[in-house]
Amino acid sequence: MTDSSSNDNPELLSVAQTAKLLSVTRQRVHDLIKNGQIIARKLGRYYYIEAAEVERYKTQPTGKPYQPRSTTSPKNSIDN
């Protein structure tokens, strides 16, 4: 018997299934694939995404990284 969770036979999701899991449109999933943010396999005309890749994308931090504001005011040449 084979184990369905092995790396030889990963669970593949369609673009529509991936979009539903991520709560985005199919077009957004295609954009994520095109930008390299999600790795997909193209089989024939269609793209398929591994379930593990969807989970990896979901756990990525979003937005800009936090950068605390400086507590000192910048020197202004007018304030001489």
C-alpha cells in the first residue's frame, strides 16, 4: 500500500480550489503563480498547486515589516 501523504504523490489542488481556500479570486491565484509567490505545476492547460504550498503561503507574514519610528526629530536646516 502507498501512503497518500508521501512526497511522491502530493495532494494537488486546482486554481479554483486554491482560490476558495485563500478566499481570493482565481485571477489572484494566477497572479500569485505568475509572480512566483505560489509554486504551481502546469499539467496540460491547467495549473495545480500542492496543498503544502497553499499552507506555506497562508502562514507567510503579510504587509510591510514593522519598523519603529525614531524618537528623535530629524535635523532641519531651517532650524539653525
